[in-house]
Amino acid sequence: MTIRALTDDDIKAAARAAAEQHIPVREANDYCLGSDNWNTFNEAYRAREAQLHMQRQELAEAA
């Protein structure tokens, strides 16, 4: 088995999945506060959270 470092894409995918499952960002983001990985996770989480919010608004307006 090969062990590899996480890529930004891995971190972003985890962040999006956490947002979709409504896991609070403070619980989901294990990276060292202020690190590049922490920032990558937070940015991806917040972006997906905003996207989900917009989708819910559009569905509510369409109903």
C-alpha cells in the first residue's frame, strides 16, 4: 500500500462532503488553525455551504 499526502482536491472534497452532511465546520476541520490546509478546507466548506443555500432558496421560490 502506498501512502500519499493529501492534495488540495482531497481536502476540498472532504469539505464539500462535510457541508452537504451539515457537519459543523469547527468539528469537520481538523487542520491546524491558520494553516494552508485549514484555509483550503474552510474556503471549500463555505463555498459549498453558500451553493447549497442558494439551491434551497431557488427550490423554495419555485414552490
